[in-house]
Amino acid sequence: MTVLPIVTVGDPVLRERAAEVGAERLATPEVQRLIDDMIETMRDAGGAGLAANQIGELLRIAVIEVDHNPRYPYKPPIPLTIVVNPIIEQIDDEQFENMEGCLSVPNMRGRVPRWVNVRVRYWDRDGNEHDEVRCGLAAGTFQHECDHLDGVVFLDRVIDTRTLTTWEMFERYHKDAFFEEMRQFVARVGS
Ligand code: NI
């Protein structure tokens, strides 16, 4: 497996819609290797997820994994999940404010509204269909990665740009309050 370079905001590939992956193409060694490399790249960078756009490939593939992530210590674990051709829909109108970051937006976080409850349909790397309900912070992670595949980055969804902060200033001024907010949120919605 290879750690690939991650493109950063300003690269036009982050602004393009990624293309659906057919079942035959998904099964090719090239795409399977790409998925392995995306997993390695996400883990190396300490991300909670990575979309193919972020390594310069316009395919509707994202990888997600949260396992005691030091960037996001308040996030409950998500086992490694490969999502291919995902379709995400809100289930109701309930929203929460997440404090998002992104490997393609170095050293920046900001508050973004996300749906609390979503239905996600996708294929895994073997082409098996999945139809799941995801809630809370896990739902937020899925929405962030699916956005990438549509050429959207979290900055586009920041309503109040005064919430933007570097990671250093987050640690200094915002972390304690936000972690407590998330602790209560996770206790309420369960993930
Ligand atoms: Ni991102």
C-alpha cells in the first residue's frame, strides 16, 4: 500500500463531481489498489475519512474509519467502511453543529450544520449493497465525505465564518466547550 499526496483546497479536482464506478471497474486491480492506498493515506494522515477527489481521482469512492482518533477524540469509533457510489438522504429535519476539519483544508476548523439522522446507501469494495441509518457524529462524517464526491468542501457549509479557527486556537480557546457539547450530544443520540 502507498501513501498518496493529498490535494488541498484550491485544487480544481476538489470542486468537481466524481463519477459513478461500475461494478466491473470496481473489481479491477487498479481500483482495488486505489482503495488500499486511500486507506493507507487516511491512516497516515490521521483523518476520519478520505474521498477519492482528495487524492486526485474523480471516482465516487470514500473511506471512513474512526478509531480513537487524536484529531477527533470525542468521536465514537466507526469501523473501516468503504463507500462506493453513496447516496445520502436526511431522515428528518433534526440538525446539529459539527466542528469540522478536513485533510484538504490544512489547519482549519469551523462549525457546520449537519443532519443528525441520515439514510446511506452504498456499495462496499466487493460491490455488495448496503442500506443503513447513521446518526450523530457518524452521520456527520458520512455527510462530509459524500460532499467531497459532489465537489463540496466543509468551508462551503460554514454559516458563521467567525467560527473558523486554526487547530492551535481551537485547542486554546474552543476545545473544552466543544468537547463538553459533543459529550452531551453523543450521550443523547448514541453515536
Ligand atoms: Ni474532508
